[in-house]
Amino acid sequence: MFAQSFRRSLVETRGVLPPTFLLPFYARLSTIPSAAEPSPIPESLVNSKANSSTAAKDSQSVSQIPSPPSQSTPKLPTPTIAKPSSRSTLLPKIIKTLLPLLRSQPPYYLTAHIHGRPYLLTAGDTLRLPFRMPNVQPGDTLRLNRATHIGSRDYTLRAPAAIKGTRDGPGTTFYLDERLFVCRATVLGTESEPMRVKEKTKRRMRHIRKVKSKHRFTVLRITELDVKGVEHVDEKV
């Protein structure tokens, strides 16, 4: 009796359930989790972990060791390199050869630079600067040590050509060695020009503005201009 009822129930359930191809796709998937097999760990990772653990232990053991007391060592002064001065430089051989020829032909002329402006000078000239030189008094003697040319009737000693300035940097002017010549000037005083009055107007304006100007200039006299010999230059080296 029990077997017949069990068979009858199976037959009834088979007729009720739909075929498997009509069931949705996700119903076919099994929801029972399969036991994941443990993947083998590569030996490189195992070795790295072992090395890291040993390094950590070593660091802990090292940190526990007390460090010896630090001894304060005295600081040594930093060495300074002495820059060679202009007087310690030797003259080129060509200058030593031709300088006596230039010295043997007086009088001389000189292109001196005062506040960046060149002036062609000879001994006994009176120079009227186009500005008032500060911090000078009448009777003071000035040495002009910046020159680009010095020469005589047949010979000329010239400094290297100047480098023109650009947008990125200013220009550079090269001068002769001041040991090769002596140029001294005496301050005679200051001169002033007559008062000048200039009227300034604007277009379609009735107002007239008067501007007054009276510039002052410094007057110098070149009292000495000489070229030194090679023996005098070598004495100061």
C-alpha cells in the first residue's frame, strides 16, 4: 500500500512540473557552493615573507641594543680659496715686446671712460663733463684708471672689443690694465649754464607752462698722461 501511494505521488508531480528547457537560465545554476581548492602559494612570496619577518626581528633586536654615547667632534673651518688679484697676473709676451715702442713716442692720447662715457684726452686738455660729479671738491686729484685705447703717432694699444647687451643680460666693456698707464686729472670747479626758460603748451589749451632749467657741470684738467715701462709694471706684480 505504501509503495503504490509513493508511485502515484511521483507520477502526479511529473505531470505538474514543466520541462527543463522552459525554466529560466538562473534556475539551472546550482546554488550549492563548491569547496574551493586551496591554490598553491608561490615559493617567492613565501621566501619574501620569511625574509621580512627575519628582518623585522633583527631590527627589533638592534633597536634594543643601547647606542654608544656620541662624542662631539670639533668642526673644522671651511677652507677658503684666495682669488687671484689683478696685480698678480702676468702681462702677455706681445705687450712686453710692443710696450717699449709705444712708450718711445710721446705725446700720448687716451680714451678714458668716466661714468660709462668715453672721452678722448691728451695731456693739458680741459674736460667739461656733461653732469655734476658728486663728492668732489675743487683742487682734488682724480686718477682715471678705465681706458679702452691708449696710443701715440704710430702705435695703439686697444682693449678687447665690448660685448653688446641683449634682452636677457647687459653688455660688458673691457678695459686696459691700469698698471700700463697713468692718467691724473685735477678738479677745477663747477660751471653753470645760463638760465633757460622753455614754454610748453598743449593743443587746444590756453594754459602755457614755463619750465626753467640751469644745469651744472664739473670741469677737469688732465695734468698727467704717461705710459709705464715694462720694468715698472713688473715691480708691482
